[in-house]
Amino acid sequence: MNFLTTIVLATLSSAATTPLCNQPGQLCPIEGAKYLGDWYEIGATQIIRNTFERDCDCVLANYVLKNATEIAVTNSCINPKTKEPSTIVGTAKILSSSQLKVSFGDNSVGGQIGLFFQNLSKDPNYVVSNVWVDEKGNYQRALVTSPLRKGVPAFIQKPLEFTWILSRTPSITQAEIDETLAYAVASGFTFISTFMMF
């Protein structure tokens, strides 16, 4: 084994992650303090990419605790056409350890669509379905979902499932993507055909 191979294997070993929860469809107890900070968007369902994230690449979300019940949310991205940065600021109300109610004051067309779904009810619209942790217990990858509300017909709900893969790093391996999507499918989500990667 040469020196370069040793370094690569050591890096892969140190980057290995395991899921915090192993019961798809069940709420996963998330430690809020470990979830704060920067998260890169690895991929999202098509409805997201075609509405409030349209013309948005390199999406980065930042979470900062405001008080005991609220988190400040700052989402930023780069417009691939103009190369101009864009930022939107919102607030997430903490409803449980893994459930938030996120709202943004956005007047754009895509933002208005997002606000429509956000305001359908006071139920959570941001659910951390699972996180993958490193050997030190740090959160490195997350599956986030935003289930649509009760009363919405199934034929409308399924194509509109809001789901994201987030990571502490700008990219992850295909194996990690597949593992995250497999957990989502096991949890009952059917968005695979409409999932878009960066």
C-alpha cells in the first residue's frame, strides 16, 4: 500500500457516517445545537427546483438560534445565468426536536408558491427525517421533508412532495445519496422520479 492510498483510505474512514435513526417513518430525535450552522443543498424535489429555488444554484442554508423557540434561517444561492448571489431570510419556529415551521417574507412568484404551502396550516413544514453522524457524533448529512397537509388529495400531494438532501460539505458520494433516498422511500415518500441533483 503506497502513501497516497493510505491517505485516501484514512480520509474515507474518517468521513464515514451512520444514520442516527433506523426506523423509517418515525420522528427522529434531533439535537438542535448539533443541527445549527451551515448546510449545503445536495438535491431537492423538482417542485422545489422549479418554484422558489428556480434559477438558484449552490444553495446554502444557515441556521442560528434566536431564542428558546425560534431559529433564524438564511438561505443563499447563486443565479447560474447572472452569477449574482441571492439571499432570503426567514424564521423557523421550533415545534419539536425534529419539526419546524419555517416562513419567509418573499414576494417573488416562486416565493409566493412556497408561502402558499407554508401557510396551509400551522403544522410543521420542515421535518428533519434523519441525520447521518460521524464518529464524533457530529451531524454531517440530513434528509429533510416538508409533508403536505391533511385534506390535500393524494394525486396532488405525491408530485408536490418537498424533500431535500443536505450536507455539511458541498458534495457527497453517490453511495451516500442512494442511502439517503432509500431511507426516504422506506419512510413512504415517492418523489424519486422527480428528485434533482446539483
